[in-house]
Amino acid sequence: MRIVVKVGTSNIIRQNGSIDIHALDMLARTLSDIKSMGNEVILVSSGAIGVGVNKLKLKERPSELRMKQAVAAVGQCELMHLYDKFFGEYGQTVGQILLTSEDVERKSSASRLTNTFESLLELGVIPIVNENDSVSSAEIETGKKKVLGDNDTLSSIVAVLCRADLLVLLSDIDGLYDCDPKRNSGAKLISEVHSVTEELRRACGAAGKWGTGGMETKLSAGARAMEHGIDMIITNGSGVENLYRIIRGEPVGTRFVSAKKEA
């Protein structure tokens, strides 16, 4: 199985701004073990700015765009250093891929990216992907329409480029609910989604943003994955061991079931 796993900033950075070393270690150990079972793994990781803030010992996350980009440059280097260290402890080699919207918009570059992913996987490497925040965030100033903009979207694009079998979004909630679980204790988990309807989008919009990237971006990611025959699962990143259950086909979180899988 070829699986793309997306991890959010809240999964690797604590609320006090420190790096969650234990979470990084558990993530690396679990993904390395899953790969050793014969699966191919691609990791899409947020966290460059958060790690950069920690590395530079800043009191708070910068608000000015140019400073965000500078902090991201430092953070991305440190983040890859940490991933290289932890995955290396479990005998795995990682490779970095930083993307901008132009990389995925143009058919020629998208095709080359697909070939790069295929080559890395063929070599037994675990690709680690992030948006190139030091470059692509400039779109905010220019007013250009952003293709990426968040790592939920990025992970679904990567899943399509990699021709993945499964996309897993590790979030800070257990899955998709019928209303905001942080405000309503009676919220019920939706175990399966077979179509991302406007009604579903409106319901999520009314409930507000659940999780780091907001549920709307996760719905859009699910719709893109399903359109290309890829199942997507939203689950809580604090229980990274749930990836084993997912690999075994057990019900975890919310699964977006593609039409191709239903056929």
C-alpha cells in the first residue's frame, strides 16, 4: 500500500511553543515500522514556522510576512534535521521536497514531481513534503490565487501526484462530527463520507473551524482524493498508533470512501 500521512503543527509543537520530541519519535517509529511491513510511506509535515520560532528563541510567532518567511527558512532546516535524526534511529532514509503552487500547476513540473516521488520510493526513501513557505507565501502579498495555502490541500495534491492508495490526515480531533465536538458534548462522529456535498460543507462552516486547518480544508482534501480514487481518513494525531489499525483496515476516525473503492 502507498500511503500519504499528513501531520499538523499541533501534533508536533506543544501549546507552549516547545517541540514535542516524544511525538516526533513516535511518528518516526510508527511510520518506519509501517514501511518495514512492505508499505510505501510519504509524509507531509507542517511545523516549519513553529520549529523556527523555537530555534530562534522568539517570544511569539511573527506577524510580518517577511519575518514569517525568514523563520520558516530556519525552521524547515531544523525540522528536517529532527526528522533525519529520528527516522535514522529506525534505519530509514528521508528526503525533502518543498513545493510551490507553480510546481503543481504546470503539467510538465507536476509530471517531473511524480517521477521524483517514484524514484525516491523505488530507492526506499521516505519523502517528507512541505510547502516552500519562504517563497510561496509571497502570494499573500501579490494577491495571486493560492493553489496550496494549507497542508490539508497540499497533502491531497501529493496523494494524487504519488498515485497513493490512501491519504491520512493526522489532526487534533478524532474525525468529522455532525457538529463542533469542542462546543457540543453530544456531537457524533461521522464514520464514513461517500460524497462531499454542499450540505456537508455548510454544516461544517456553521460549526466553525475544528482543528488546525479548519474542517473546510479537510473536506476539500477529501473531495480531491475521492475524485482520484483515493480513500482519505481523518483521525487524531495524538494516537499515531492508530495508523496500525488503519493499515489493517479497521474503522478509525472518518473515512472518505472513493467511488472507485465502492465499485
